[in-house]
Amino acid sequence: MSGRRHTTTPPGTPPTARLTARGIVRRYGGIEAVAGVDLVAAPGRVTALIGPNGAGKSTLFDCLAGTVRPDAGRVLLGGRDVTRLPVHERVRLGLARTFQQIAVFPTLSVADNVRVGAEQRSGAADGRTARALAVFGLGALAAEPAGGQPTGVLRLVELARALAGEPRVLLLDEPAAGLDTAQTARLLTVLRGLADDGMALLLVEHDPDLVAELADTVYAMADGRVVAAGPTAAVLADPRVVHAWGR
Ligand SMILES: Nc1ncnc2c1ncn2[C@@H]1O[C@H](COP(=O)(O)OP(=O)(O)OP(=O)(O)O)[C@@H](O)[C@H]1O
């Protein structure tokens, strides 16, 4: 996933970037959905955000992606404060995301869905579209309408669309949901490869086996706070995580 020359990333911007959350707070009425969270998603690493339902994972994720504005705290992308930047500006700086609820354009072809991601950057979108389709083995379905595809394929289309913008930081909300065993295996290989090439990956994930296999670093949240953070094996064995996650 090289090809910075194809992007509109501002000149002098390094090809890799760290995503940092500092003291993020987000309230809904009387609830502190996120109650002061620090987090780093580093280049070349897969970072997982885990925790029980209602822990605040999605809210934090949305604060990082730009769809929710935090009440306090800062979001830094490659050292730049993006806290007040809208989603499309963060995308331009190299941030991409996928959604828990699959969001594809059903009337567009598989390829045109992926092209939407490729066109987030200037330059030849054809090449980026073709590469992203190939990464997920979607070439044979390129001309088919997305609307008729099974959930597993749609999940891959969404991932390919995020990848087609050649992001520096990729946020993934339960990326393997709806995938079969073979698709999940392929996904894990692709995601590992992206991290090994220098991308920073942050995923919200409920499946402990997937986290154990893929993540380098884990942040465990409960009640809006990080209750444990560090290397995957240590966090997954932490009694607070076992208790809060109900494992
Ligand atoms: N738009 C909203 N309006 C009101 N309350 C919200 C809103 N979004 C989230 N909350 C509340 O904030 C808290 C954290 O929710 P959030 O969805 O971030 O948790 P989560 O860890 O992502 O849960 P899940 O794993 O079920 O997706 C919950 O108490 C939830 O009800």
C-alpha cells in the first residue's frame, strides 16, 4: 500500500501516522459515555478496543473518526490536532473507517462502491480501485450490483472501499462480523499485512479469539474508562478484563 504520490495528503506529510486520543470525554445527558480516555494507535501495530456492551467503545471510535465531537480532550493524527476537523478533512489526512452496520450503495456495482473510497483522494482512482478489489478477491464480482451480495461479501466491499483511499490510519468496527471462516482468515492476513506495511489499525472487536490472534495492543474499556491497556496476552488475562468482559 504505497502510492503516496497518488494522494492529496499535504506535502511533507509522512507516509505513516499515529492516532492519539488525549483525555477524551463525551457525555449524553447525565451519562459519561467516554469519561476521559487516553489511547494511541501506532503505525505498524494492530490496536484493539474491547469491552462489554455500553462500555463506550463506539462513542470513542466516533470521536476519533469525527462523527461525534468530544466534550473535552484532543484527537491527534500524525501529530496534528484534528479534534475540530470534520470527517472529510480527517479522511484527506489519511484516516479511514468502516462501520458496524454495513453501509454500501446497493444500486452501485461492487467496483463503483470501492471507487467511492478511491475518489476520496485525487489522482488515478482506477488503479487504487483495482488494487483494493484484488486484495479482497473481489475482482470477479466487480461489475455485479452490491445490493444482491451476501453479508460476507458486503463486509469485504466496505473494507476494500476504506482501503482504496490508501489511509495511514484505519478504524475498523467489528470487521469480521458476518464473515465465514475462509473470509475471516483472508481478512486477518490482509489486516496483518497492512500493519506490517506501516498502517496504524484500530479495531473495535467483540470476538476474543480474533483479538488474541490479530492485535498487538489492547485497550479494555468499561463504564467509559480504560480499565486495562498493554500487550494483548497480558490484557486478555487481566482479572479486571475477564470480569468486565464476562469471559
Ligand atoms: N447517541 C446517544 N445518545 C444517548 N446515549 C448514548 C448515545 N450513544 C451512546 N450512548 C450511551 O453511551 C454509553 C456508551 O455507548 P457505546 O455505544 O459507546 O458503547 P459500546 O461499548 O460501543 O457498546 P456496544 O458494544 O453495545 O456497541 C451507553 O450507555 C449508551 O447508551
